[in-house]
Amino acid sequence: MTERIPSSGTSTATATAGQDDRPPPPRLAYDWHTWKEIAHLLANLPVALLGFTYVVTALFTSLGLTITVIGFPLLAAALMGARLLGRMERARARALLGVRVDEPSRMPLRGAGGLLQRLWMSLKDPVGWRTVLYEFIRLPWGVLTFTITLTSLFVLWPVLPFIARGLANADRAMVRALLSPSDELERRIAELESDRGVVVDTAAADLRRIERDLHDGAQARLVNLAMGLGLAKEKVLEDPDAAAVMVEEAHGEVKLALQELRDLARGIHPAVLTDRGLDAALSSVSSRCTVPVKVTVDLPARPAAAIEGIAYFTVSELLQNVSKHSAARSASVEVWRRNNRLLIQVWDDGRGGASLDGGTGMKGLAERLDAVDGLFVLESPEGGPTTVTAELPWRDRTDASGADNR
């Protein structure tokens, strides 16, 4: 069984939306879905009148004033208001028609630079312009649906469920076509916003871990060391032998503190990875695994430091899982480059049954890789073997001057 983390949750939801929001087939006896469709069709006219009035007034007023300084800012404000109208229409469609349409991403105006750049970004907003088009179309459509539905309610009521379904389906098509997120770019923006949250949470968790390790480990030992040396200083003249014993104990504390600091530094970024690259670093981490591990690294050059670090810690955590949970007799690690991707495969002949929600850190690894446009594939049937394949984008390594080090 292979589990694969999709690159964006929004794309999965969009792909299945057409299946999830299908109402039951219409029947002669009115059901709750039919009454909601009728209510939506009757509300089309007043809602369309409000939207059309806003669009015509705001749009033509701002366009007429474009010969002055305030025309373009008014047009940008009108498009922002159109976005709000689109949000209300999507909410009405969700409530009455069951149409599940993702909300478009907000305009990234804060990071857009100067005032003119933000103004230009607002003026070319595709979401706002498609909402304007939607409101223009809705007035004649609202008149038509209101008239047909109201007339059928009194004259053609036996077949009204079928008429309402046909008109409501046309409404659903318009909402999906004109009020959905723009295209792949919108989905990409939503994906990057989600990935940014994962990166921030991961960085915060790492900082808390480092702080905890320093506070509970090296810091506590250094405090004991300072107290021991203070007592030894007082005993030097009175009892030299006791002072010598205290100094010897302090020397042992120094060694332990240094070892803990080395372990902590290796957990942040091991020196062997910086100095000698993935081959030596993965050989070092595999030597600490309780299972014999064969390491094969076939790379023409070293990747960027960030990609190299992610690859190292991915393999390190996977080998920890092999040691703790797999009951394996052997394992292997392979790293190679294919086109513009860095591929990692970790295999073991253990009992299998690993999953992304099994409490082994697999889900966290998948989220970290997803945050940098990576992929994470887990294949672990019951009884084994377990194969984890990870992909990372390849970026060439640069030296301090910014030149490529190929």
C-alpha cells in the first residue's frame, strides 16, 4: 500500500468538489433540497439588482473619473468591493445549492512594494474582474429565474422540482466558472500559505527543543560546575585533599557538558555534513543505527546547504524509526539525483505496518518535505518490507561569494 502526500490540499478538494456537492435526483414530492433551490432562484432577482447596481455605479463612476487623479484608486476600491460581493454569492451558493467553492487568496498588498505597485496589482485582479462579469450576467438571469420559478410555483407545480433543478444547475455552473479561484496560480498561492505555516511551526518547535535541551542539560551541568568550583576554592587552604576531589568532579562535569553541547550541535547541524557532505554524514548517522545499514550516495555534486540539511535529517529520523520500531535485520539508504530532483530511498526488512498517523514522526517528515516542494511516499505492508521514498528539489550549491560550486 502506497501513501502519497499531495502537494496541496486545495487541489484534492477541488478535484472532488463536483462529486461531493451533487444533490439527490429531483422528485415530484418536494424535498428539502428542492425548497432550497426554489429559495435560491427566487432570491436571484433582489440579489442581482443589488449587485448590478453596485457594479454599474462604482465601475462607471470610477472609469469616468480616470481622467483625474482619483479615478484609478476608485476603480481599485470598486474591484475590492466586488470581491466582497463574490464572497457573499459563494456563501449563498454553499448554503442553498451546496456548491463547495474554495475562497480565492487575499490580495498580497502588504508585500507588494510601493503605492503604485499595490494599485496596479488591485487593478489587474482577475478575481475582482470575474466577479464584475458575474454581476453583469446575473441581472437578466435573475429576472428570468425569478419569473419562471414564481410562475411554475402556481401553474407548473407538479414539475417544478425538475425545472428548479435545471435552473439551479445553471447557477452552479456560473458560480464554479466565475467565482472559483483563478487557476493553478490561486491554488499555488494557497499551497504556499499553508507551507509557510508548516515552516514557521517547525522552526518554533526546533527552537523550543534547543532551549529545553540547553536548560535541562548543559546549563544545569554548568551551574553545578560553578558551585563545585566555588566550594573547592573555599577548601583549597583548609583541606587541599577535599578541594582536589572537588576539582576532579568538576573536571568530569566539564567533560559531560562538552559532550552534551557536541550532541546538541550535531542535532542542529552536524560538522561532518558541512565539511564532507551527505556521503560521510549519512555513513556517520547509519553507524549509530541498531540495524546494519548499507549507504549508497551517488551525487555528481553537493546540493544547496538547505536541501542537504533536509536530506540529512530526513534520513536520520527514518533510521531512528528503523532502530525503534521496525525489528529489522538489515536496512539500506540510497541517495541519487535525477534531473532537477534529489531522491532518497530508505528500505528495511522489518515487520512493516508503518503509517503517516502511527506516531512515528512520518507525518511531520511529510509536512516538512511538502513545505519545500518535496514528495514523501510510504510503502509499508503488514509483514514488511518498508520502503520510504523522498524527493527534494535540487538546487546547486553556492559559496560565500554567490558563485556556483558545481
